[in-house]
Amino acid sequence: MTAGGDAPSLVLSQATIKGANTRLATDSLNSDLGQIDQGSIDWRKYLEGTHWLVISTSTSLASDSARSAWGASMAFAELEGSKTVMIVDLPEDPERLAESWGNAIERIRQIHVLFITRDALNQISQLEGVAEHNLLQEIRERGLVPHVCGFTEPNMVQVEHSLGSIKASTDSSISETSWLAGFLCELPSSGPGSDGIKSAAVNAGIAD
């Protein structure tokens, strides 16, 4: 699999290393997101039998057509039974973070896992007028997203979910994208309830 340097591609690359079957629809290296024809992407083909759809907020800023493809992917994910994972990352132009975050808010009810990168966390807390240490919980409660997570400090991840809150330490070698890949690989088989979510969060932070 060839992947670009964008967050979803990195997550898929790490998930592949962990043994997951992945399909890459677009990436920043091989796809001209500014000229992409969303109608040419067979989302049913890409999403058939897929548990997760992994996308990022910054992709919605690439062009109008990229935003259309971005929205279409979530619509087809709902139809095909795939769950959307939204990575809220800092765009190349940080001044456009409010725009990309607004795009995510418009789709919040379609998102199953919302992961906010460390470099975006502080700025979004300022945009929302919410203290950084309360932000993940506030977003989960407002948007009713099943899982809202992010690294609240180095080597410490926080997961807010409908049954409570979890903090788990991570190995210093574990990057944000590596942890998220592990979490997504672990979550479907980690068991139900808070204990299952905690198990997935903890195991994702352990170095191989």
C-alpha cells in the first residue's frame, strides 16, 4: 500500500502493519485532491465489508470537489454500515482551522470516533471557549459522538464515551496515528462497555 503523509493515510499504514485489511481511496501523495471527481469514486466498492472509514477535517479544505467527496464518503458509510472516524488535524494554513472544524460540526452526527490531534486541541478549545482539559468531554456531550479522544499531554490519551471517561498512558514510541490505528484495530473485539473501551485504549498504547 502506498500512502501519503496525511493523517488518515498514516493511520491506515499503521493499521496494515498491525494486520488489518485496509483500502486507500485517496491520499495527499497520489491524489490531486484539488481536482478530484467525487463521482468517479465507487464508495460502495471501497466500503464493502469495511468496519471503519477514516477521514480528516483538513481534506474538506482541499477544494469544493474534495469536500463533496469527503461528504459523500460519510453518506455512503452510513448506507454500507461502516463507522466514520474523523481526525481533526491542523490544516496547512492554520488560519483555516475554524473552517475545517465547522465542516466537522456540520457532520457531527455521522461520526463514531472523533480524534483531535494534539496541535489542534488547544486552538479548538479557544474557538469553542472551553478549557482544554474539558474540551473532549464537552464535544462528546454536545455532539453525542460515541467516542471523542486525543492526547491531552505527551504519552497520555483521553477517551470520552457515553459511559464515562478513560485516561491511559502510552509508550513514548507511540505516535498519535499509531495509537489511533491500534485503538481502531482493538475496539471491535475488545468487548462491550467501558471495560472494553478501556482495554482497547490501553492496548493501543503498548509498543509492539
